[in-house]
Amino acid sequence: MLTVALPKGSLLEDSIRTLKAVGLDFSAFLDPKNRQLEIWDTTHTAKALLVRNYDVPVYVEYGQAQLGIIGYDVLREKQPRVAHLVDLGFGRCRLSVAVKASSPYRSALDLPPHSRIASKFVNCAHEYFERLDLPVEIVPLYGSVELGPITGMSEAIVDLVATGKTLKENHLMEIEQLFESTARLIAHPLSYRLNQNGLKDVIEKIRHTVLAAAPQ
Amino acid sequence: MVYQPPVGAKDLFPLDVAQKRWIEERVQQVFHRWGYHRMITSTLERLDTLMAGGAVQRSTVIQLQDREEGELGLRPELTASIARAAATRMTGSSSPQRLYYNANVFRRAARGTFNRQQEFYQAGVELLGGGGVLADAEVLLLLADCIVSLGLQSWHLVLGEAGLTRSLLSAFPEDIRPQVREAIAHLDRLRLESLPLSPQLRERALLLLDLRGRPEDVIQQVSAMDLNDSQQQALSNLKSLVDLLQESFASPFETPPLLVLDLSLIQTFDYYTGIVFEVISGSGGERRVLGQGGRYDQLLGLYHPQRQTCPGIGFVLNIEELHQILLPTGQLPSQIPASDWLVVPTTPQAYAAAFAHARALQTKDSLLRVEMELGERSPDDVRKFAGDRRIKQIAWVRSAEDIVVETL
């Protein structure tokens, strides 16, 4: 049996659309009345788990789900031991350094040493500033990271930027990009090697659907 | 003050031990049947011994600092220790050596993990001084025998050839080869696609990434590639091994493995030189790596004073993983063994007679379990205790001549 881990939130709709295109219909998750966390597809060939963003690679790494869909940002932050298979193209955003627009900082190296950087992406932020050889203090936050510079707790933030609207509305300014992120299809490595229950076929179908839909 | 075990440590109570030994005894019997002898090496090794082969990272070793010896570490596996100890003894008639071990190993939990186990138990073999298809097949069939002896109903054997894969990777320019290899080892197709490679090389990289499946198909695919003489030779050896395995699995095995040939099964370091393999649990539940191993023909030379090397191959079974897989099958003992007798002195004057009676029972049958009643319990409490402990017989000892046997 095939199990797919799907992320709650902004990637869910496109993830379900992608799977529907290869014959696995999990639209029931989109019904606002749905409270189930585990459902079968309409043909009863595969199951989907609805989990928090950060938990998708966990279920896939431990093999409870053979496949998962998750943003590259989470893969970079958590470094799970999973197979990275297809760039699905949606959920495009970037992990960026942002500061108060009124601040004098226009690049990461303008930040004074030992600045505080607020972020949900502590590992990515740590790795980035280490590579710049700029000593900083990373302050882990779980949400509304923009408040860091606004309240004066931190000089800068490292956060996901999609349209830049949230930054603008909070008078923040993007000064560096760490990397671009899109949604990825990932697999449990052992299951991928063993290729049971037509796993490879599903992956290939998804790859072809994505390639066919990609702008030339 | 409450004394806690260190994070990641685990105590095994009698039932845990009974279950662990159930597994280990079966596996050891198989090792003995194939003519392997047990070796015990030091738990503590010099850090450079552990790391010499290239497979062990400093960060994963639990280290100790000794004033005279310098950096020491708790062994994270046994092969380095056995290679160190055996390297200088591999002469003439003492070769091949068939060695096995059953020991604890220690690994430091990776960063960002909480309370992951740090001490593990492993049972494994090393066949030193044997090269070629026959030695490869012996070790794989011995491994299969172990799995069968544990009564596992379905299992997978994923087989690769690190030497051949490494040779196929030599087509890539040296500056980018490590990245190609790392991406293949980690099944990172997206990274492979993003590396600056010519279209032909990209195609070859993607082919290597998915070079797995039914052995016949994979061998067919590789033979269609442009191979040099040594690659042809490696492929033909691999084909002989696969044929030999399939023939051997065909008849006497109750539960032969599903054999997957996987030429993407490779490490990022040059430790294995020939076949590599993993045993993966079968259908249902979480897939676990129950054991793994491979051929390491350069390793012993690293530990030899004159750098004389000799071929080696081995595998290790992960006892905790086997335990987890076997637990739901109901084969493992669910209770510790009950005592056969409870010997109860009824007065302080009968103590010596009670011990003498217990000893007489123990001498008559060395497999009998005889325990003494220690307390001042009433006869009814003694009976209740014996019932709770599943003890079948009570010997009430008043004196050497007056012993009443009660069967519950």
C-alpha cells in the first residue's frame, strides 16, 4: 500500500491537484468540514496523511509515508534523510534576510557583529551567517517573525518571502536572498530502493505531469 | 537526589534480556554451524584506529580523553577492532579466519535529535582472507540462514557492488565526481539534475541513480554500457554471484529474500571495495535495516605494519531492529522463565535442611530452577506468591526427614 504525507496550509491545494493528475484523488482534505487526518483516495489504492509542514519529512524519513510533498525550505532546514525526486514547481518563495526599511543596513555584511537575527529557520540562518563569517546571535521564533525588528528585539530576520507584501506592510525590507524554494516530491529511501506497490510508476507519472505543465 | 541514566542510555530488565538472548542464541548457532569463532575485542579503542577506514566520523564517536593514551573512543562498530587485531595474524595456514562477535557499540546521536539511543547491540561476522565469488556467497548465505533461523516471513536483500559503481563513476570529471557520488548515495535526483554536467554525463548520472531492480534486468542494463575490461570482469563476477545466490535460494530456503540488485547503493567514502548489501524487513509496518555489510579488501592493510592487505568481507545484524520486528510476531518469550521449585524452611531450625534439599534438587537436574523462600510469610501468602510467580511445586521443609511436597 502507498501512503503520501501532505502538508497542511498553503501547499495543500496544489499538492492535491498534482496527485489528482496521476489518478490519486484526495480532494476530501479540501472540504472545510473534513476533520480526518488520514484518508484513502477515491479508488482505494493509496492513503494520504494530513500533517504539519515540518512533520512531512519526518513521516517520510521514518517510512510511515513512502512519499511526501514539502517545500525545499523545510528540507534545507531539517536535512531529513529522504530521497529528493521531483521539483513540483509550485509554492515558489525565497528565504531572505530582511531589516527595518528605516535601518541603515543594505546588505547582510552591513549588520554589526553580534546582531540578533530572529528566525524560524535557525539552521539555515546559522549556516548562512557562518559562511559570511559574521558572528550573530540567532533568536528562534515560531511565528510572526516580522515583530523581531519592529519591537527592536532583533536587527534582522531570516524568513520566507513570497510576494513581499507582508514585509512592506510591516515596513521591512529584503536585503539578501539565501535560496529559492519550491515544493518537492520526496520519498522514503528504503521504499524507493525496494519499489513495492508501483511506487516508481507513481513517481514517474508525477514527473511527467510536472514536465508537461512546465513553461517551455 | 535522583540518579538518572545518561540521555539515550537504556537498562535491560530480565524479560528484555530473555528476548535479546533468544535472538542472539539463534544467530550464534548459525555462526557456529558455518565454522565461525567468537572474538571479543576492547570496548575502548584509540580514535585513530576507529577512523582509519574512513567509514567512521569523529562526530559520531563518544570520546574519552586519557592523559597518556590521548584520544580514545567507545567503538561504534566492531570491524575496525577486528581488523586491527587480526591484520598481523593473517599468515599462511591461519587464513582464512572466520570470526564472529556479539557486542555493544556506542554512537553519539546526531545533532538535533533528542534522546536517541546511544548504545546498541550488534552480532556479526568477518570472513578474513577470502576473496572472490565463493566467499561473497558464503557470507550472504550465512546471512540468509540467520534471517531464516529467526523465522522472519518476508525480507529483502538489496545487493550492490561498490567497486563497480565507483568505477562507473570515474567517467565523471574529478572535480565534480564527489558531488555526483554524494547525490547518488543520498538518492538526491534534484541535486544531480542541477549539477553542471554535459547532457551525456547527466544521462549517465541519472541512469546510475536508478540502476536497480530485478538482477537480470540490471545486469542487462549495465552490460549495454560501454565497459572496460575490469568493469566487464566485475560485472561477470556479479552475475556469477547472483546466479549462485538464486540457485541456492531456490531449494532449501523456507523464506528466500526478495533480491534487489542496486548499483546506486554506495557510500560517500571508499570503505567497501566489492559487494555491499542491506537486509530490509519485509511487508507491513515500518521498513527497517536489519543488517548490512560488504567487502573491504583494503581495510586490513591499513592496520598492518608493512601495509600488507588481505581480502575481507563481513556483515552485522542490528539486534534492536530485529527485536522490534520480531516482537509483534509472538515468537519472542513473553515471560521470564518460572522457577520449578520454591523451597520453604518452616522454622529457623530447618534452614540448613532447606538449603540441602534445594541443592539436592539442583544436582539431580541441572536445568531445574529452585528458589528459596526468604521471608516470614504465612503459608497462604507463600502459596499466593508461588502462584503469582508461576512456580509449580513447593517443598515445605521442617527437617531433613520431614519434607512435604505441594503441587500447585
